[in-house]
Amino acid sequence: MTKRKFGLGLSLMLAAGTMLAACGSDDDTSTNDNGNGNGGDADTEETSDFSVAMVTDVGGVDDKSFNQSAWEGIQQFGKDNGLTEKEGYDYLQSQSDSDYNTNLNNLIRRDFDVVFGIGFLMEGAIDEIASQNPDAQLAIIDAVVDQPNVASVLFKEQEGAFLAGVAAALMTETGKVGFVGGMEIPVIERFEAGFLEGVAAADPSVQVDVQYTGAFDKAELGKTTANLMYQNGADIIFHAAGATGNGVFTEAKERKEADPDANVWVIGVDADQYDEGQTGDMNVTLTSVLKGVSTAVIEISEQAQNGEFPGGETLVYGLAEDGVGLADSRGAIPDDVMAQVEDFKKQISDGDIEVPETVE
């Protein structure tokens, strides 16, 4: 398998907006929670013959994070190319892992030119469906499937998380911070490893409480875990838990509402989660670790549309490719701290610091 690296601008991901008009599928009767409705804008633009679609993992299309970023990318590609929703671009939502194969097959039967599987958990399903449908063009985010008709996309999450760790270590007032992970899979372990390395690089005396919830779709588990961390002295929590992380924000906002002077912060993941931290005129989002999922989806779709689908290749996005990074803190992180974060960023981009993918 060959490997290529593509540069991408995170600004495109941030500009994609948060459009989430749901779309249904006549073929799917169990996994799309929007029934057979068509929320498209077919009356506004001329349509193209090209089409693209995606299957979410169990976190849901509106997880405010990973799946949502991918869907925003597909929506933006559809808008830019005059595609109509449902026919030109669509998604199917998986309620459980048993829906992956069914949803992928449904989209292939509907003749979408490219079908994305979103998330490491879909690795097995993509591998199986690709073998059964050699003429289909499939892509997977956060995993590698060694098939000639599959484009695999990986991110160096550890590099973005390292910067978050630096910021957390320099901003904590208690000397304790937390990491809330979803499932213990390689992509989340890369977030953990990078965060721990960043904290240690900036201030090795800072303690990190690491907890995994075992789920990406259980906000209540995220809230409970965050509650315990804040009770035990952590004042900054970085979550890499999909929709489970929404509960971390809920807990932080409730504490801030009860005591406006409380020093409680959350570091978001995958997309800029600033809006998730808003409560009244206060905000608990310190920053977010950005991951260019939407832009990767757009780039692969454009390549396929131009007859250059990167099947059999692994595309890798890190700091050097502008594929991961930190969101604007809106003043929550002072300039002197950001200067140190930027210094570490340059060292990583230049290859002077190599951030490990696993906890050492």
C-alpha cells in the first residue's frame, strides 16, 4: 500500500458551518432516525451526475464532533457542486454496529460514486463490503483497510492533543487536569498519548486523571466522569469521546452556572466546540483539538469526481499538513501561553519533536 500526505486548510472545515438538515433513505427502514423525509434544496441549483454519501458510527450525525464534521464536509461538497440532497449526497445513521454493513450496502445499491465509513469502528464492515463490491469506491476515516477500492484516512491526533496538553498544563490552577476517552481504540489512545506528552513537556508536575467511558454515545457517562474529576480537583478536562463528551460540557456548565467564579474548563475535540461551552454570557470551552475530517472528505470526493480516486492509498494528516491543530480560544488562553504553544507546534512541524502514538 502506498502512502501520500495531502495538505489541507482547517479554515475550510470551520467555514463549513453546522448545517444538519437530515435526509432519509427509501432503502433503509431501521437505521436512519429521520424516516423517509427529504430535507434537500433541489429547487436551488443545477444538479451533477456525481454523488457522495456516508455512514455514521453509533455517535450519530449530530454528535457535535466527529460524525458531524464529516457530514458538514459532504454537505459543503454538495453545495459547491450543485448536488441535491438525498440524490446527490446523503447519510445513513447507525444505531448499533450491526447496522454498518446494511447501511453501506444500501448506499452502494443507490449507486453513490463514493461512500464513506466514518470511524475506526467501521473498519471490518468496510473491508467486507469492499471485497464484495470491487467496483465500489469506498473510504474510511481513522482506520486502514487494505483494499484497492478503499481510500484510508488517518490523522496524527497525538500532535494536536500535545498542544492541548501544553495549554492545559500552563493554564491549570490546581495542578490537576483530566482526559475523558470514549472507547479504548487506537485513535483515542493517540489523543491520550499526545495529551499526556504535552502536559509533561510543559509542566511535568501536573497530574493527569485518565478515564475511559467505553462509549461514544452516552452523554450521561461523560457527565458522571467529569463530575468525579472536578470533585477530585481537576479544573481542565480534555474529552475525546464523541457524543459522550457532550456530558462533560454539561457538567462544566452546571458548575459554572452555580458558581460563576468556578475555574472549570473543557477542551473540545474534532471540531471547534466553543458553542457547546456557552452558558449565558459565560463559556467553559478553553479550546478544541481540531481534526480536518470535513476537509479530508471534500478532498477525496473532489479527487474521485476528477477520476483520481485514491483507492489503495493511506492519506495521513498531521500538523505539518495543517490537518490537526487548536481552535481559537477567543481570549481564554493568554498570549504568553499561546506563544509557548506555538513554539511547541513549530518544533513538531519541523520534526524536532516526535509525539508518540501510544502511552509510554
